Amino acid sequence: MTASTAALPQPRSRSARPRASLVRRIAVGVDRPVWIRPSVAGLLVLTALLYLWALGDSGTANAFYAAAVQAGSQSWKAWFFGSLDSANFITVDKPPASLWVMGLSVRIFGFSSWSLLAPQALMGVASVALVVGAVRRSLVDLPQRVAAAAGLLAGAVLALTPAAALMFRFDNPDALLVLLMTVAAHATVRALPRAAWRWLALAGVALGFAFLTKMLQGLLVLPAFGLVYLLAARTTLPRRLAHLGVAAVALVVSAGWWVLAVALWPADARPYIGGSTHDTVLDLVLGYNGLGRIFGGSGNGGGGGGTSGSSFGGATGLQRLFSSEMGLEISWLLPAALLLLVLGLVLRGRSSRVDASRAALLLWGGWLVVTGLVFSFMSGTVHPYYTVALAPAVGALVGVGGALAWRARDSWCGRAGLAGAIGSAGVWGFALLSQDAAFLPWLRWTMLAGGLLAAAAILVSGVLADHAGRRVLAVAVLAGSLLGLAGTASYSLATASVPHSGSIPTVGASSVGGGPGTGGAPTGTAPSGTGAGGTSSSASGGATSTSTGPTSDATAVPSGGGGTGGTSSAALTALLESAGTTWSAAVNGSQAAATLELASGTAVMAIGGWSSDPTPTLSEFEAAVAAGEVRYYISSGSGGGTGGGSGSTASAIEEWVAANFTATTAGGSTVYDLSDAG
């Protein structure tokens, strides 16, 4: 070889080429066990069956949001603003992102239970898939079979969390919220190895739309995601800061465009912003859906950080997530997840700054700890089903922490961690199932005994001979993991087996089968006579069902409030359908208005909105009546009801109507024809 040719780069033989990096091999699927894809597909199919099975039995579920979806299918303006009615009197008390998804489904397929609820179920399947992928990518330095098993375990925990089985079959905003936060987590995990700012920007966009789903709750994960990228992204500190700046801009733009549009839209040409006191979205952000949720007030009740807590979540404190309905919805594997979080951080304590496993623990652990603490100590309104926002983090920590403990199984620390996680799952599952002795009594004893035996076997395996010890350890971990999932799986199956309706759905079996944790709910006020069909609401194990009695002219419509059943009589429905005015009727409160809208397909003015909103004023209502925009007024029979009370705008309007118009009845409801003065 001459000197000139020696200077040129020479081709390398195949054997001399360096092997692709582990990250690259995983990305392109090299050396991937053949069972991984079929297993992931099987998990997603089973999740879809769980969330879609008999989905139509729940009817319109939460009628408050269902009515807004119906309105959005009738008016694009109502769809954009998230109006409760197609004539755009008032919006729901949340931003409209979740209504956009369901509204598009209804526009394509027509209004039905399936077109309303199927998108929610599919969001659950997508969330499970994203958690599986994120966990696998976080364990790049483990064998593929271990990383894949950890991802499957994480996805199964999410799918089988009772709160998830409840909310991914319901039309509340929480399904989209969880999906968007999980998208952001997955994108952050993808961004870390190569410091990919585009993935981080996607995380910002996802959290921006999470804000447009449930406002500040969607941003509770933001501190964890930002700090993890700042710590663990594989690039220099200036680049990390710059990438976070890009993501922040993406978040602000994706969250702020709708807020800006509402602010610039003339107030008299758009609906009133429900839940606000000054008809602004900012008031919702800082008040009713923001600081009011944390500290009480602003229409939230509670406040002051007292021990009684808010209306529905139980007493404030660390015990809240483990108590009563919240415990049943989310806490089955919460002790195990927290234990594995601590263990994983100990095991990865001396790893490099960019260690993917530790970054995953910090990301999902930060999500769990920050959101869990807020839920535990907030003094405003907090419903147990909010805890579905913790489910992806619990699943991911069980998967990642369990995989790291398994890798360290030859050490005392690893075996102790595995034993502690499995034992805690069995003991806590026993405690939760013991709240109702009638619910699968054999299961709790099986979980307790099996979990403790598996934990003991894991510890004993360390003193056995190598071959025997490995076999005992593997069998004990597998059996203990299955037993640990048994409680949450049984409760999720029980939850999915019954229909749910009302504004505060709870988990468990129906009143026929029984189950721990009867869910309490405030009683909503529907127009007098709307119960003419003999509705009843029962909740044992948290399932709320609506049954209609024998009265012939009552058409059952799930109520939007408080878990109560509501009906609109055939006579009243026919009256509203023939009204021919902008609003067929006016009634106190969004719950009652939603019931009537779903029955009649017409726009109904919800006086006072969901929570005593100061709209309309008496003079505004008088002007609407004088202009012929409202045909009927339906009395609540209580001087207000939800959305209005004594001395409120609603009370003043009811008194004015009673003094100036003649009362009649329609299907048992007291109705005033506003086209004829008394």
C-alpha cells in the first residue's frame, strides 16, 4: 500500500465495525424478543375490551357535559366555547378541549352513548400504550425482555386502576387530561437521550392543551418534567435551558390562544363563562378552577385548611389518598409504588447525570408526589375521581422500580425491595377489600396470605443454593405480582360491569352485587315534577344507576348533577320542542337545563349556571322575555336550586315570573308561558 492510498479512509470489514449502541438497537428493534409486540397488542386489546364493554349502558353519563356535547354538535360556536346550550347563553365551568373531541365524534356519528363515550375509552387505550412505551425506553440499560416486562406491568397497572376504569368510560374531562399528561411524559422521555428539543416542544403543546382541558390541574406535572430535563438531558446546560424555553413558549401558545380568543371576543356576542364571577377565563384560572380549588372559596366551599376538608374528598392530610372512596379508586398499589420509587433512587444513587432509569423515577415520582400532595391538602372542591391523574405515575413507578429491583435481586437490598412491594400490595389490598365483607370475601384472604408468603419466599431465596434460589425467587415474584394486581383488577372489573351517571361517579359493583365504598353525592335540584317517572338513584360500591318507574309519560334522562336521576316527561318535552324560540325554556341551574336539553334537543337557559353564576340579571331576563327569546319558565319549586338560592338572581327571576305570568302544569312540572302575561 502506497503512502497516498494509506491516507485515504479504508473500508472496514463487517467484523471490524463497532456494534450499534444499545439505544440505537432498541430504536430499530434489533434483538427484540418475538413475544414483545404480541404481548403489547394483547394488553391493548384487553384494555379496549374493559373500557368499551357495554359502554352504552351508561347512557349520557354526566348529563352536564353530555348536553354541552349535544349543543356543540348543533352549533360550531357552542362547540368552540364549550357552551351548555346551542344558543350560547353560558358555558360549562371548564375549558372546552374535552368537549371538542366528543363533539367531533358526535358530529361524525350522530348523538348516542357510543359516539359520546367511545372517544374516552380510546383515550384510555392510548394512555396505556404510551406508558408501556415510555417505561421500556427508560430501561435502555436492562435486557430487552426485562424492559418489556416492566412496560407491560406498568400498562397493566394503569389499565386496571379502578379510577381509570371509571373515568375512561365516562364523559368528564379527566380522560383527555390523563392522555395529554401521559403524552407529555412520553415526549419528555423521548427528548432526554438526544436532547431533542422537538420532543420537548411536543410535551409543552400537550400540557398546553391539558390546561385547556382542566386548567391548572394539567400543569401539576410541569415542575417534574422541567427539572428532569434540566438534570438528565444529554447536552450542555445552556442548550438544556434553551430547549426548556422553547417548550415554555409552546405551552403558552397552545394554552393561551383560546384564552386570548375569548378575551378578545365581545362579551355580548359570546356565552357567559360559566364558573366565573366576572365573565372572564382568567377569573376561572385564578378562582374557581385555580386557587379556589386549593384554598377553598370562589364557589368551592371548604377553605381554611381545616380537618374536615372539602365537600367530597374527605379530611385534608396525607391519609386522604388512602381513605374511603379515594383509597378505593387509586391506592391499591400506591404503597408499593412509593416504596419502589425510594428503592430505585437508592439503587441508582451513584449513576451518571444522564442515567435514563433515574430520570424516569424522578419524572414519574415527581408527577406522583406533587399531584398527590396537592390532592391531599387542597381545601376546595376535590372529587375522588380526580385521582385518575395519578394512575399513569403509579403504573410507571411499579414498572420501573420493579425492574430495577429485579436487576438487583442478587443483593439483599433488591430482594428486600421486591418483598416489600409485593407484601405491601397484599396487605393493603386486604385492608381495602375488608371495607365490605360481602365483596369477594375469599379474595382478600388470598391476597393477604399469598402476598406475605411470596414476600417471605423472596427473602428466603437468598440463602438457598443458586439454582434453587433463582427458581424460588422467580416463582415468588411472578405469583406475588399477580396477587398484588388481583385486588385492583377485581375492583376495576366490578366498576366496568355497571353503568354510571351523575356528576360524581364512584367505583365498585352495583347495588345488587355490593362492594366497598358507597359513594356520597350532593342532591341536585331538577324542576319540580321531573321525577314524575319515579326515578331513583342507588349507589352501593359507588355505582349510580337510574331507574324509571311506571308512569307512562316519563322519558328517562340521566341527570347531570349529584348522582341523582332526572327525567323529563313526554308532555314537557313536547312543549319545549314546539316552543320555536331561541331558548325553549329557562330553568334554575345547569343540571336541570342539561336534563331538559337532552330530552328535547332544544336550547334551555340555565339561570345561575352550575354554581350561582351572576347571570342573567333580572333586567337581562326581562329583556330576553320581552324580545320573545324565551318561551317558558320551569319552576324549580325551591326558590332557586343548583345555580341559585335565596336572595340570588335566580330567586329574583322566579319571583318576577310568578308575579307576572300564570302557572300551568306539564307532566307534573310547574310551567309559566312567558308569551302570555298573567
